[in-house]
Amino acid sequence: MANPSQKIKFAVIGCGHIGKRHAEMIARNPEAELVGLIDIKPQEQLKLEGYNVPFFSSLEEFLAAEMEVDVVNIATPNGFHATHALKSLEQRKHVVIEKPMALNKLDAERVIYKALHVHKHVFAVMQNRYSPPSVWIKEMIESGRLGQIYMVQLNCYWNRDDRYYKPNSWHGKKDLDGGTLYTQFSHFIDIMYWLFGDIEKITSRLNSFNHSHLTDFEDSGFVNFNFVNGGMGCINFSTSVWNSNLESSMTIIAENGSVKIGGQYMDKVEICNVKDYTMPELAPTNPGNDYGAYKGSAQNHHYVIDNVIDVLKGRAAITTNALEGLKIVEIIERIYQEKK
């Protein structure tokens, strides 16, 4: 356990949009210290002004420097997450892994096994759990207020076109990106799993309508399944929406009422029609992360950093643990295996 009076020392590998977000949240936290940034691109190309810390061109170079560091935050392309986690854990560092934890269950299991072997923590980044509608609906379900869950529909309709899938980018490459469910919509699959548990009897229909020249994988799909805990569900998703994001929404039909959480990023409760219940006013959700022409999931990374510090100082449990990170990878892997 870390000394309560000492700052937790972080390094960030992968200094793109999300890596910069991690660095910013670490730098802002009075109990954290950013000690290094790592990326294969030249420092001047990354626009890392304001961070007066050593810069390294590889994880190996950083680890060889033997700097004092507690946590390595991994925000590299998806296909490198497991490799970078294993190398960091080998050097007895805790790791924070951006979603997805890995691109297959086997690699995620390797990360967990290594973490257990070296007695270090793995934090899986699923920051949408912190959004006020997510916190609210979790309490509604766990309290039993909704009663038996009958049906859950998850709709994820976003725009990702040639402004996002650039020729020199890792986005769209099967080995580095993995697929639409890994990169765009794993946050929403995580929320569904967090609320309702595991799924079974999966059937998937996947298609590429307007991305065959941009990506190695699907842009759209219908997925149907049953929940192990009872009830049925579906995920309808697409990145072929014209020009801008349409919505990310979850509709719940239950014994005692119906709820729809909607907006572009599941950031607002649009319908709450529940027996003997009055909807409270929720705090506003943080806006989506900015990707130039795009918005993504909510800007809640400060909660992630807070949780890492709280865990290492013995004040809290991990919000999204490694087994949950593994489970999301496994669910997505099963969806892809069942494609028609």
C-alpha cells in the first residue's frame, strides 16, 4: 500500500487524444505526479506542451531508465494493450489499461495471471460507469425497483468515416483496432454487462455498408441474445451513420416500468415511467471526448485516476477490475464468433 502522504507516480504510454487526457488528469490531481510520457512518434509532432517530464520513444526505453514509477497508463492502439501491460507488470508496475483490455480472451487472461503473480493491480478503463445516468440506473436495478427485467435494447449509431479512418492510422486495422465493438462501443457493452450480467444464445448479423475501403471489418450489426440472469436483449450498432453521431441509447422494459437512457453518449434519461417512482434531477453528464471531427465517450477520466490513487492508498476498491475488463473482451469475442 502506498504511503498516504506520497504522490502516486504515473507514466503514460500512447500520447494520442486519450493518452493526453490521461496525462492531463494526472497532472491536475494533487495526489498524482506525471513522471514520463512514451510514444513512438516524435515529441514535437505530438503537441505535448505543458508537460515538463522526460519523453521516451518506447516502453522498453522507459523501463530501462529505471525511473521511480508506480503506475503505467496504457493508451496505445488496442492491439498493443496486452503486450504493454505484460511488460509493465513484469517490471512490477501497476497498470491502467484503456478499453479494450486486449483483443482476445487469452491475452486478457495472460495479463490477469501476470498481475496476480507479481501482486500488482490492473485497472480497466470504463469511465462511462461514472456518468450520472449510469450511476442512477445501477441503483434502480440493484434495489429491485424495476422488478424482473424483460427486454434490453442497446442502440449505438455513430459516424466514423474517412475523417477518422486515415490511411496512416491504426484505426480500421484488424490487428491493431480489432473491430467496431472493441473500439467504438465496448463502453456501452460494459454498461450493459455491469447492469444485467452475462449473455448467452448469441446470434449476430454483421455487415460493412460503406467501410469496405476504410476498414478490415464490419461497420454495422444486429446482435440478439438472452441474459443468463433472465430476460432477452439486443445490440444494434453502426458507424455508417452520415456526417455525425446519432445516438447511443439503452431501453429497458421491466416488470415495474420502462426506462430509456439516450442522447449521443447515453448521457441523459429520456424516459422514466416506473411504478410509484418520481425521477430525481441528475447532475449533468460530462461532454464526450473530442476527436477533432468526432465526439466519443464521456470525459470521466479524472474519476479513473482518482480511483487508482484511492485503491493504492487503501481507501477504495477498484471500480472496474481486471476480470470485468476480461469479461467485456470475451463477450465481444463471442459476438464476433457467432456472426452470420
